[in-house]
Amino acid sequence: MQGNPAFMKQFYPEALQYATYYDRLYGLPHTTSHVVFWYNKRIFAQYGIMPPQTWDELMSAAQQLLNNGIPPFTVSGKERWPLLNWFAYLSNRLGGLTPFQHAIKKTGDFTDPAFLEGAQLFCGLITSKMFVPGFLGLDGPKAEDILLKGEAAMYLQGDWVAEKYTILLLLLKKIPSIFSVIMTKKSIPIDLSCY
């Protein structure tokens, strides 16, 4: 396989890196997933909110929603790992992969500034009441239900739920449009999808 550059170009180099040991490829990825912000287009349109491109724009949109009585975010706090998505998402965008790699190799730890700032941003969301009330007791289906019913405007979740959301929305007789935008403007870039 390594002698076939055309074949190898089909894969992200980062995906191949985790299947490589001493410059020898031992496996191939079967999928690549992304954690993105899903948002309700109807709620955004109702309040004249444009899809945010940066953290500052996301916080401005979230505050506008909150001011209008709409919880900006839902999250499945009961299952805990979705809360880790927030911390990992923020700290990764602040410091890239390097702090994580250093922590894994024990050449660094979670006192890296990217981890500390990511944790502070996440705590700020909680103290600002940006999550739906009772989010720590929500399981995955309930958190998703809150988003799909329009009881919260956004949900940080993996793109692996796209098929499920499409089916659910079709059953609810709503036609979804799902897309992903990689945000690269000023401040912290964020990823966004919508329905």
C-alpha cells in the first residue's frame, strides 16, 4: 500500500499516523468522524442570528438566544463523555494536538495553558447558564430530543448522528438540510452543522 501513492492519497495523513508504527502501516481507517455544533436553523432565523464563525460570534449568538428565553445549548451531562467533548473541543482549538500529545507521552500535563483556558471557557458557559436547565441529568436521547423539538438551539455532538437526525426529522415531517462548515476566521474557530 505504501508503494501506491494514489491509493494512499485517499486518506487523511493524520488518520494513517495512528495505524503506523516505525514507518510501517499496519491498518487503514474505515471512517473519520468530527464533533460539530448542530444548530436549529429555524430558531436562528427567528432571532436573526447568522451561523457563527468564531467563538466570540458563538457566544454573542448564545447570549442573544438566552436573552430571548431560549437555552443556547443542550448536552447529555448524565453520560459524562459529552461534557468531555466540550473540554476537548475547546482545548484542542486553543492549543492544537500538541498539548494532548505531550500529556499522553508524559512530557506535559493538563496544566498546559490550552487545557486551563478550555476549562475556564467551559466553566464560563455553566456559570452563564448557557446549557438547558438540568443538563447534568440528561441522557443522550433526552438531550437530542430537546434539540429536535426546538427547546434548545445548539448541540455539540458528532457527525455520526446525521443519519439518525435525518430519519427522525423525516418521521416528524420536517425536511432537514445538514451541512458542515469549518470555521476559520478570527478567535477560536468552530465547526457547525445545522438542520
